[in-house]
Amino acid sequence: MAGQREREVIVEMTVNGSACRRVVPARTLLVHFLRDELRLTGTHVGCDTTQCGACTVDMGGVAVKSCTILAAQANGQEITTIEGLADGPIQRAFWAEHGLQCGYCTPGMVMAVRQLLADNPDPTETDVRDGLAGNLCRCTGYQNIVAAVLAAAAET
């Protein structure tokens, strides 16, 4: 209907330790909220269908794909994005083991690995491959990614 305004909602959450409050269209996805409203562009948009994992963030202690969560659903939540992580063992292992090529998947991979290691601090190679099945690397750098995860697990 021409001229009809889109419904808006107030969204309040803590992102990387900072409280934020915005008024956004009700249909705003969390990934777009983070990128467009908060300018946290480390969270990538890859597929908008949860298949690639480039948009993975931590919401309330759980790795989630932010491309299929409405910002309104994250209201009141604690969100951690790649920008909220310090240079930790996962990032160092990705660097040391050449676990990235173009870097597009890396933020989502790091966030997924963070969850994987929280759930299983001593994974096998099979555990790592299974745990990262929902995150795609377009450059097919999986061998080095797996090596990076195992190195990070050994360090922690």
C-alpha cells in the first residue's frame, strides 16, 4: 500500500559490552542491525539462509546465525561479535596455521570455533569437521582451519 509506514520497534541489547538502543523497522535482521545501525561490519552477510555461517555471533552464550534472527528477537540479549573478541588463542591459531585465505568466512568461523571449544575443549579432527559443518569457506581452506582449531584447543 503506497504511503503506508513500516512498523518500527525499539530494540535494546548489550553488544560487545556496550548498551545500545535503537528504533528500527520490525523486520530488521540482527545481522543488518549490527552492520547498518552499529557499524560492526565484521559480521558478514553471506547467504541470508543460515547455510554459510559468515554471520555467526554469540547471543546469550550461544553461537547463532544472525541472518535469520530478527533484531527484535535479540531484544534484551547480550551479543558478542568478532569485534568484541580480544586477540585470543583462536585468532592466533588461525594466523599461525594459515586458517584464512580471503577472510570472508573468518569472523563466522572464529565465532563458531569459540562455541565448539566451549562445548568440547579437546576435540578430535572429526569433532572439528562436524562442529564447523554449518560454516562454509568459499576458498576451501578447511584443512588449515581444522589445524587452527586443533592448535587453539591445545593452547587453551
